[in-house]
Amino acid sequence: MKTEKSQKQTDKNKSKKKTVLLIAAVVLLLAAAVLLTLLLSGAFEPKQEKNDHKGVVGVISDDWDDGIEEESKPQGEKSGTRIPGYSAAEMNAGDESLVLSIGNPKENKVGFFATLKLSDGTVLYESGLLKPGQGLTEIPLNQTLEKGVYDASVYYQCVLLDEENTPLNAAESAFKLYVN
């Protein structure tokens, strides 16, 4: 009798173990499905600040280095708005981005909107608001370029750092763009 009872108890325990394992497997599969759905939907990607402007947005860095050597100025001398300048840039035909440092030097007290364009008026990139110290070093282009030498410029629209981004003056930095 004990053996038969023992056998029933063992069968019951095996049945409970199978049920528990089956439930655990179903829970794990459901968790994996939920995680996969979240990953594919981009729920874990970093949120990017929304910029209300036209054009393509590059990766804007808050610790952009303008590469300009610090100049010693006599104390009390007013300094104007600093505008980055370029002599040349180079890229390959068909590239979708240009390595060029566009930004707003941290010493400035105004914001910039930067537009990269060709001399014929073709706009290659328009930035969002660049606050002092912000910039980008790889510019996503609106279109690819064919091999050649282009006259290009970065047009900087200076604005107050108020809610309206009140326009101030503007500056343009021209350069040669070599496309290999």
C-alpha cells in the first residue's frame, strides 16, 4: 500500500513540477515578447530635444569646442560676438554628411541659427537654436554632392536668447568645399 501511495504522491509531485515549469515558461515568453516589442518600438532610445525648425538635425553637443585660441584682451575692453570661420572643407562624392565644426562659441551672449549653403543658394543644412557653447562637428546634409569644388558658406543668424529668439545681426563665413 505504501508503495502505491508513494507512487501516487510522486506522480502528483511530478505533475505539479510540470505545471510550475509550464507556467514559468509562459511567463518568460510573455516577458521576452514585451521586452522585444519595447526594444523594437524605440522605447529605450534616448529622448532628443525637439527643435521647431526646417532641415535635418545633427547631433548638437553642449560642450562644443570652437578651436579658437583664447586671446588676451585688456581689461574693460568689450568683446563682440564671435563667429567661427572656415577656409576649406573636404568630403567624398555621395557622402550624406560633412565633417565641419558649426557652433556658437561659449563666450557669446546670443544664440545662433546656422545655415550651410552653396553659393547658388542650395541649402545643405539648417540648424536649430545653438546656445552659447553648443555646436556640432558632423553635419547631416539635405542632399549629396557630385565631385567638384564648390563655393560654400555658413550663414549665422544671431538672435537674443529670449522666448521669441528676436533676430539681431547676421554673419556669413565663406569657404571652399572640395568634393572628391
